[in-house]
Amino acid sequence: MTMNRPSSRFPVRVLSMSLAATLQMFAVGQPRFDARTPPAGPDARQWPGAAIGGHRLAPFFRASAHRRVDILGIGDSNHVYFGHGWEEGWNTALSVRSGVYGTGLHTFGEGSGNGSGIGHRCGVFSTINSGVFEYGDSGTAFDRFMNGTVRPTGNSNYIYLPPGAEASSFNVTGLFLSSNSPIRASGDVRFQYVIGRFEDSIARMRPIIRVNEFPYSLLVQSEPISMAGPNDLAVLELSIDDAPAADIGFQLALPGGPDYEAPLLALYVSADDPQRVYGYAYNVLYYGGGSSLRTMAGRLNALDPAQLELFMSLTADGQRDEAGPLTLVRINSGLNDLRSIEPSFVAGIVPGSSPEAYEDNLRAIIAELSARWRAAGLADESLYFLITPSHPIGGSDARLLARYGDIAEQVALSLPRAACVRLDRLTDPSEMVERGWYRAADDRYHLTQPGYIELSQRELEALERWCPGDWTGDDAFDSADIVQFLGDWERGEADADQDGSTDSEDVVYFLQLWDSSGC
Ligand SMILES: [Ca+2]
Ligand SMILES: [Ca+2]
């Protein structure tokens, strides 16, 4: 089945089934998990002061038990380190909470055709060896939606075949999905992909789904799809019911079938379980080795605004919730900030490694993403932020890294719907050494796979354990809690008794607990 569906902001045509009809078809599931009672981790205990402002994110995590929500991740090399990193850690931690409904967005030409390891038990096919595709700077109307080969976001590239190009169907393009992906539970899989359509084009594409291992059985073959349109974007889908329990792949052409027709421009691909109406999808918004907050702020601001707005619109639409999206941005940085030499992004603060510069760059990123969210027609109230400075490494940098943590706390508490997690209060260098979480004795900048997974579990657990009496989350019951509570209460973000609304009962509840230094 192939269908187009509308996007509120971008020129996408509806060819058949509407989104509302799709929602009606699939809105059958009931929550099977309670987001408020996660399983205890192997080291379940209190981590004093590890989650600051956790109550601000409670509505987001609670909602995941009955509706779809998305996470947009931003980080350095640790984000997708050798195919795992925080992306895998978070997917693993989310899988045992409300579950994972989708793969997140992937770009067809990721890493200029080389791939870069994005994807939890899924990923795009590398196309670099084909030598036939272009990955940026096509000179078409679509360049504004995805950066050129200079790769400002570290990995986002489309694939492009100019008019007249010849490309054999044996060059595989698309997304593979492992049999053990968390989105394979129901057996049904829906692939969604975004292409650019060209005026006066007579080119067609013939996407397929097949088993991604010998003998590569063909499972679904789309009717030929016209790629003609008024230089617009089309969001298309190809689904399979009861897919076999094997690795499968969505591909833009059947190897051995008709060759690709040109012009062809394909931007994003993702997959979800159409039966799963709640849970999480983790999207890698930014992943760049060696990146500091300064690098990230500079690159995100250098993008054509249309790129972030499209990314945000697509992830928001993927939630398929008529009430609108709920999205959390997680920002992880610090290690590369220690050596940052550029003046900070907005105020030009030097040295670039100072806590003041860290704050300036952090606020610049949050401001840019908030502006793009708004420009995409999405409500401020639906966007949350989590700031998680880098993991502790000990040594002579420990002090400055901890100062970044203090800054991150202050920034989070100064903003609505924002929280901070201190990884340096969830573990310490000696535990990390003991448990083999550092990648190597001489590399504390990166972690092993268990390190990312265990710390992601703790990160989420710390956020879930917020204590209404200690409103700031610093493990002290003092006047700062009162000031912070009243500020949040005025903004309607102080649901202390967790009944879903902020009202006078929350004031009474908070004060009682605060007075008794209790939770
Ligand atoms: Ca406190
Ligand atoms: Ca309440």
C-alpha cells in the first residue's frame, strides 16, 4: 500500500488516504506499560542531586504511556559512537519503559553515502561504492532542505540522480531493519520516505520491501510512482503486514528490476510499527565528532531554516496525534568544550572553554531550536529540553566539567519545560573504571556499549525519581525550592501531586512535603 499524507507547512500533496483515516485505522492499542513505574536498574538507589527540574519533564514521560512522543538528540561523537553510543543507550532504556514505536528519521545519503552508524538495530544502506549518487549541492530547489556535502549536521545527506543519469537497480538504497528491532513486535511495519518531485519529470520509482538476507525474498512491491510535481516534497509510505521474523529492507528499487529513473532526489526514510500508538522514537538531530556546543550552535544556525523546520515537522507528524506533538530535545556536550577556542556564539565570550561561554552557546542552541519549532507552526508548550553535560572523566578537567554541570542546571531551571541531569552524580570515575565503562585506559572520552546503556538507564531513572518536596532537585530542602516552585506554579508547570493539572492543591501538597523534607 502506498499513500501520501499531508504536512501542515510544506507543499505535500494528498493522493489517497488521509492522516485522519490512518489514525482511525490504527488507534486500537492500549498502553501496556506504566511510564511512572520503570523497572529497577541493576544499581537502583538514590542519586542525590542528579536530576534537576525533573518534574518539568514528567508530563512528557507520562504521556509516553498512552501516546507517541519523540526525542531529538544532539551530541558529539558519543551520540552514535561506533553504531551504539547514547542513541543505543536511550533506545535500550526506552524499550523497557513505554517502548519504542519508530526508528527515527534517517537520511538516504547519510555521511555522504558512507553511512555513519545512526540507527538502533536499523540503518541506511551505504551507497558510496555505487559511485552514481550525489549527496549534496544538487543545484535544485531541494538544497535548502538538506545541507551540502560540507555536512554541517555531521551526517545529513540526500541522494540525488540528475536528469539523464544512469543507475543500475543493483545499487541498493533505503533502510534496513533487523529482526530484533524494538518496532517489530506486532509484525506490521510501515516505511515512510520523503522525496523531492520535479516539474515536468517523467521519471518513476518502484520501491520494494524484501528480506535483507539470502535468498532476499521480495515481500512488497509498490506500483510505479510518478516523481513529477511542482518542485515539492512528497511524503510516501510502503507498508507490510505480518513481516517474516527476519531482517528486512525498504529499497527504492528492486535489484535486477528496472533501473533507477532520473531525476531522483530522496531525503528521509524511517519506519514505525503502525499498531503501536504510544511510546518513543529517538531521532538523531545532530551527531558530530569533536563538536563542542560552540560547533553545534554555529552549524545549526548556519543551516537554511527550512532544514530544521522540515526535520521537526516530519518528526512531529510521525507521532500521528491530532492533539499535536510532544517532543524532548536532549543536548549532551562538555568534553569538546574543554578545549574550545572560538569565542562563544552570541556574546563572543573568551576563553571559549569558560563556563560563561558554555552557557552562551547552550542558550544559543536552545533559542535556535525553539525558533525553528515555532516557525514550523508547532506550539511552544509541546517542546521540552534536557541538558545532560558529558560523563565524568576525572583528572585535571573534572573541575571545569563540573562547572559546566552547574551552568547546565542554572540554564535548565531558568527555562520552562527544561531539566538537567548530572552524569557526574550518577557515577564517578572509579566506578566507571571498575565496571569497564571507559572505552580504554587511555580514552575516557568515549564509553563501551554497557557504559552508554547503563548510564542512559540511570539518566532516565533519575528523572523519574523527582521529589515534590525538593522542587529544584538538588537534594536540599531550602528557600530556593519555594522560589522555584512559585515561579513554575505561575507558569502552570507545578503539578506536584501529579494529577495532570497545576492548581492550589499543588501548593498545599508541595509545602507539606517541603516542610517535612519528604518526598
Ligand atoms: Ca532543593
Ligand atoms: Ca496537580
